[in-house]
Amino acid sequence: MKITRFAMICAFALGLPLSANADTANNEAMNGVAHLQEEWARIKYQMTDEKQQLEAIHQLETEGESLLNLYPDSPEVIIWQGIVLSTDAGIVRGISALGKVNDARDLFEKSIALDPTALDGSAYTSLGSLYYQVPPWPLAFGSDSKAEEFLKKALELNPDGIDPNYFYGDFLLQNDHYAEAKFYLEKALNAPDRPSRASADAGRRAEIAKALYEIAQEVSKN
């Protein structure tokens, strides 16, 4: 790309090693990702007004798109723009959200092609969650078999992580596998805290507690 070639020329002209230039770009990309993560958690877990939430996620989409334009080959940036788009779709719901769901899927697949281990395999977690939450063909691309495949891959890469265990547990819950779901959800609940992700972890644990309560209610009926 022209920007990349320009950066290389500048590095040579300034006598800078290309590795240092690449490290600087990666650090800047990750700073942008940290901002997306922080704002996403605030929007998803701290905002209660749906209209304000939608306005905020649209603004975050714009910021994510700008970051992606700067770092188009950063798997971490790609993952987080996909997460923002899929969150937007979850707020909007309905047929009108399917375009953004498709875009999010494409981003997760692109990230996997670049680096499947980026952010501890988060692209697999996010892709798997899409596959069990969207409708199947002909409306969308939903598939429980693909969801399970991707979620299990996420667990291979990050077996103790809060998100892969939560989403696999939720997937099992949606399919009425209560005992298995409880195992993974409890594992998610006790997962280690993530550095600089306190708000996201607190919000996720609230979702886990809700899912565990749902399991208890279902089991008590039998």
C-alpha cells in the first residue's frame, strides 16, 4: 500500500530501523484498540437508554472505521471493529441489522486469516457467537454446527478466558444442555480478571449470573 511504502521511505531517510517503525505503528494501533474496548464496555454495560446507546455505538463505529483505515492489516483492530458492528446489530435487531452482521463476520474471518491467535483467539469467539445468534439461511448464515466449531477453537486457544467460556456456555444453554452449560458458565464466572478490562469483566459476569439463574430455573421445573 502507498502508506506503507511511504513509511518505509521515511524510515530509510531518517535512518530508522523498519522494525522500530513497525513497533511504533503496532503500539499506536493497540492504543486505538484499548480506546474501542473501553468505550464499548461503557456503551454496552453502563448505558441504559437505547437511543443514546445506539448513537454512541454509531460514533464508535466511525472511530473504529478510521482506525481500520490507518491499520488495515492489524488483526486486533479488525476484530474490534467487527465487535462494534455486531454490537450495533444486536441493539438494532431485525432484518435491518443483517448487513452489519455480515460485515462483522467478514472482518472476523479476515482477522483469522491474518493471525488466528490475535487477542487470544477472540475472532473465533466472536465468529462463533454470531453463528448461533443470527437466523439460519435464507435470512442469514446462522449455523449451530459452525458455532460449535468456532467456539471450541476459541476454547483451545484460550481455555480459561471469560469470553470463550461464557459464549460456549450460552450456546449450550440455548440448546438446552443445562449441565454442560453450567460447567462452562461457572468456569467463565471464575475466570481471571483481564488487565484494563474491569468494566467489561463486571458486565460479562452479570450476564453469566443471569444465565446461571436461567439454568437453575429450568432445572427446577424437572
